[in-house]
Amino acid sequence: MDAVSEPARGESFVLEPRALQALLDAIVAEGYQIRGPLVRDHAVCLDEVTRVEQLPVGWTDEQEGGHYRLTRRGGSALFGCGVGQDSWKRLLHRPLALLWSAERDDGGLALSEPHEEPARFAFFGVRPCDLAAINIQDGILAAGRYPDPFYRARRQGLLTVVANCTSAGGTCFCASMGTGPRAESGFDLALTELWPDTANHALLVETGSDAGTRLLAAVPRRPAGDPERREADEATRRAVEQMGRRLDTSDIHGMLMGNLEHPRWAEVARRCLACGNCTLVCPTCFCTNFEDGGDLELRHAERTRRWDSCFTLGFTRLHGGPVRRKIRSRYRQWMTHKLATWFDQFGTSGCVGCGRCITWCPVGIDLTEESAAIRASDGRSGR
Amino acid sequence: MSIRSSLLPRTFRVVERHEETADTATLVLEAEDGAPLEFAPGQFNMLYAFGRGEAPISLSGDPASPQRLLHTIRAAGPVTEALAGLRPGEHLALRGPYGSRWPVEESEGKDVLVIAGGLGLAPLRPVIYRLLAARERYGRIVVLYGARGPDGLLYRAELESWRSRLDLEVEVTVDHANGAWHGDVGVVPSLIPRARFSPADAVAMVCGPEVMMRFTVAALLERGLAPEQIHLSLERNMRCGVAQCGHCQLGPFLVCRDGPVLPYTRLGELLTIHEL
């Protein structure tokens, strides 16, 4: 199983589970800080991972509307858990960032930006839905006329090792959104876990970039054969069948924007607490606000940027008060933005089907259910 | 950081300050580094008051003088209060220009209606400067302006000088008059039926409170303008100016990027949906 020749981009290989440590070591040797899934506070979080045994080996999760539990499944599966409340967004688009500081004296005002070496991250075990979410945030924060340098610096050096999904959680609907359960491109390496809990337990590795391919040179591996490829296809198919939720996306823009006065918005508003959990756990929600402060001598001031949520009353504040006073309006804004107006603004959907907003909603509001309810009594004329 | 953040403003010095009304002042600003800031009528800057924060403020001066920026600011909260209170010699920081522009060049050969309510005249004043700088290229030019009372009128001396011109129709109205007012009393839309222009060949640029704009649009449609001849400037909570903070959304639009000036054809129904 030792390397016999240099791996080539686009090829796929098979690794034994213990070879994964060699991969982690190779990533660290390249100077990356690895971030991957690990169990903390009874949930899967994303933090520094350098050893295979730090992964949530032998754990699985139950996810439903307003419900998340990690349970021991036993066995050797490395990637038996779906996504937790944490997302990679926290590492690329930081929850709190110092933008600049200002010094004032008699001569005037001087502004300066913080000096920081951007972290060079390797994201390990990225689910396909979350990879799609990173691409969506790229379109907002790294593209356009005014790219965000803080985001772009972290994004440019990023290495991604995908973990394709071979099972699906109760609130997953990536198959509806076309983002998973298997990533087709946009990664450096993609892993698919095969036959866990058996003697044949292995990982199929697909190479998606030169950087990813180079890493495999130091990793014991063998070329993938038909049985592994077939099993990866099978596992993907099983995950699609297991998917706990689905969303009908046909004409979803027209359907939602044609129903802005639908009675369902008032109905969901009676359940919604406007807590903003959905926006914080969402891997694509990008909204931020700015905060200003200074010292008591009024010589030094700082401007920071913090994640914000469209569910807060202050979000739309103008001199006359907030535009969206009612929770009905705020829920409608959030859902129509995710599923409809995001296309107008950024050319893609704002939803990847990860299901976090359903799982982490304290009252279990489910946007697939809300969308289906509006579709079922579509108020557009002629329907 | 290798690339300068688009969120990092440049420092400017206040060189003049003019009181417009009891709570509104116009600042004349010059960049500390002397570099001009080219802008188009309708665009805005983000102005930073030391330690307080930023506010989006329309450029209200002459686009032909990009070294001398004018901003008319009403003290409506802590940030605008600090900005409007700045004195000559004091500093602020500024970034921009952001947003879309009024269709000034596209309106050549046509009658142009400049319709403003209250502070809405500020983002339209650059349009008037541009129109007057190339007066021969336009048909009739009509400025319709209204404020709550005579004390709320911006640019009073300038309005009076425009009004004395023979190649410009300027009508001013107030919602509530006082003893010293001998002009029109009523809302801006009430000026539209008697304004002289050719509806088939006119462009209307409208800025004011949203309710004023809705009634203005209705009056313009009544006079025979088609929806595509009407342009509005919208106000939303613009915090970043660069389409990244999400606060200024109006349905499909990020008002800081796609607006603030938008054709009525793209806004139509959106403005009728409550709390969108």
C-alpha cells in the first residue's frame, strides 16, 4: 500500500483509516492550521484537529426541528455525525473583527488598519453543503467591486478536505438544493468513508487541486478500483434516500415573491421568537453591523464589525424607526432572502440545505415546511 | 493587510459650515490628502464622526468640483448630530462615493422634473447644477420643492436665485405656513397638475419621504408620464455602503449598491408592500 508513483490531479485513491494520520501530518507540515469536527459541549464543533482520534469517532447525531443530540453509535466511523451548530463561516467571516482605529489630536485625525498575518487554514471534513456555503459567501465577500480584505486573506490561503456524506441527518435537504451529498468540485481533496465497522473500512480520496494532490504524495495509498467507486456511489445514493427533509425549488422565486402577503407569514410569526438563532447557525448568512467606541479622553477610537441578524428590531432602523417592526415582516425577509431574492442580489440561492436553521430553532420552525405551506395555497392569481 | 480595506475612510477637513435649518447644516469638506473625489449626482458617502460612527449622506454639491464636497446633514441621531455640529477646522473621515446615479445625461433633449420633499433636495441639487451647466441640452426644467414649513426649506438663497431665472420653473410649497410666508401651501404632489412640461417627453427625478414619493408618482402617472419616465431615490439603513452588511435590503435590491436611485419600473409594487 506504499506510494509507488507520484499521484496525479483528478485521480482517486484508497486510504486505510490509519493513513489519515499521515494526511493530517502532511497538512500540518505544509504550514496549515487544521480545523475539523470534534465533540465539545455535547455537540460537534469546529476547532484545531491534528490527531485522527480527535474526530468524532463512533459518534452520531439525532437532528429534528428544535432537537439535537449526540449519541454513541460505537464502531469506527470517522464521519458519522452531520453538521453541528458551528460552521466554517466563523473562521472566514469572523463574528467580531477590528476594522480600524483612529487617533485624534490637535492636528487632525489619523486612521490605521490592524496588522495581522492571515491564518492559513486547512478545513478538514467539510460537508458538501458547507463547501457550497463557502462558495456562496465568496460571491458576497470576496467578489464584487469591494472585496472584504479580511475575508479574502483567509479565503485565499484555504485548503479544503471534504467529507462526502454517506448518511443524512433528520433536517438535511442538500439533495433538494443541489449541493450534496457528494461534492463534485471546488475542493482540494474529497473523502468518502466506505464500509465503516468492517474489516474493509477505507476512505476513497478524490483529488481536486494540485495542492491536494501534492499532499497525498506522503500518504500511504493505493489506486481506487471499481468496488470502492461503486460503494461510494451507493453510499451517496443511500444518503439521498435518507434525507430527512426536502424542498420543492421549482419556480421558488416567483412562488415566494408572488405571495408576500400570504397569511402563512402571520401564522409563522406567532411561533417565531425572533431570536436570530437561524441566522447565526446559517453558513451563508453574512449580515454584519458596526460598533464604535473610544477612550475617555476622546483621542483613540475603534471601529469593529460584528455579526448581525435581520431578526433584530434595530436592523432596519431609520430616523423614523424600524422598517420591519413586525416579526411577520422579519421572518418573511429572512426566508424570502434565503430562497428568492438572494438570486437577484448575488446570482445564487442563499440556502444550501444543511438544515441547521431547522435543528437550532428553539421552536422548531422549518423553512421547508413554511415554503411548502405557502406553495400549497399559492395566492397568485390564476392558480 | 496587503490591500486597503474598502471600509477604511480617508480624512477630510471641514472648511465651511452653513446652517440650513434649526437642525440641519451643510458642511464643505476638503480631503487632507488633497485628492479629489469624483462623483455622480445621486451618489452618497459614508461620513464618520470620531468615536460615534458612520452615516450615509448624499453628496449635495456640484459634481464639477470634486475637490470641494458638500454634505447636508440633519441631526437625527448621535452620529448625524456629531457630524452636523462639526465646525470649520475640525475633521471627519469619509469613504465613497457609493450607489447609483440620477439619469442626467440620459435625459438630454427632454423636459426634466426635479421633485423634492424636505431633505430630499440634497441629493437632487447636483442634478440641478448639472442641468444648468448644460442648459441648452434640455427642454423645460421644473423644480418642485416642498417642506413642512418655511423654516424647513434648504438652500433658500439658492432657491430664490434659481427662481429668478427665466429658463427654470421653480415652485415651492409648505405644508404649514406662518405669517411671513406668501407662497404656496400644500403638499408637493399638488404642484404637479399645474407644472408646465410635456408628459410624453419628460423625465421625473423624485426624492423625499416615501409617502410623499408615492403620492408624487400617482400625480405624475395622472399627468400622463409612463412608469419608465420616473426615478426615485430611496432611503434604507445603509451601514456598509458596499453591499456586504445586508441592512439596506428592499426585496431584490441592496439599496446601497442597486440604489439609492432606482427607476420606478423596478420598484412599482415593492413600495406598496408594508414593511418589506
